[in-house]
Amino acid sequence: MDRIPNLDSLGRWPMEGKKARQGKKIIPVRAEDQLPLIHGREKHVLFSFVVSNDYINIALLEVPVGGISEAETHKGDELLYALEGDLVVQLEETGEKKGSAVSLCHHIFQGEKCFIPGGTPHKYFNFTTTPIKAFVVIGPGL
């Protein structure tokens, strides 16, 4: 990569989707070429984007030991694939259920996948003693 990654690069990484599709070439994205973004104001997780464009967003999610992400929602649907470790995904309550003592949590074991429909508020939790890594695919919009 010949540019410095920053938040403005989101949606255009490693290049604008239209430009990439016009070029019709494979674009290698090594680990050092990924777009690293720390997500959250108070609770932090790391997203390393392999690609982020107008069609799709693919990132490696890293949740540290004892880590909890802040709630997030996407325009597009999300597929989560637990690569290393077991991850808990909590669905945030909305509307009349907001503030209730019951939240819906899903335990995603290493090697398993889950689908989170667009517009569904959710958080990631790591209750284990090792960092968790998962692939996240969101499309079409963040």
C-alpha cells in the first residue's frame, strides 16, 4: 500500500470498489496492508479491515481477554466466523424491551458462524483467558 491508513479510508480500502472492479485485477492484501481501526470510545476492540468498499466490508475482529465491545449496528447484514476462541454476542434490547433484565446472548464457539441481520444492535464479549479472533463480513453497508 502506498498511503497511510486512517478513518477516512473506511469504505475505500484497499482502494475504491468501482476502481478495483474496473481494473479487474487481484489485489493482494497482506496482514501489514490491512486497515486497523480501534472501535469504541470507552470499550475497545480492534477491527483490521481486509477490504471496505461500497459492496462489502471484511475485517478481522480481535477481542482482548475480558474485552467487551460497545453496542454497534450496521446497515448491512453481518456474518461472524469465530477463528480463535469462543465469543459471546449479545443482542441489545430496543423499544419496549430496552432496559429489561433479560438480554439474548449467543455463544459462538471456535469454528462456528452466526448471522446478524442489518439493523440489529449487538455487542461482542470475551469471557475467556485468551484473545479472540473472528472474521466479520458486512454487506453492503456499514
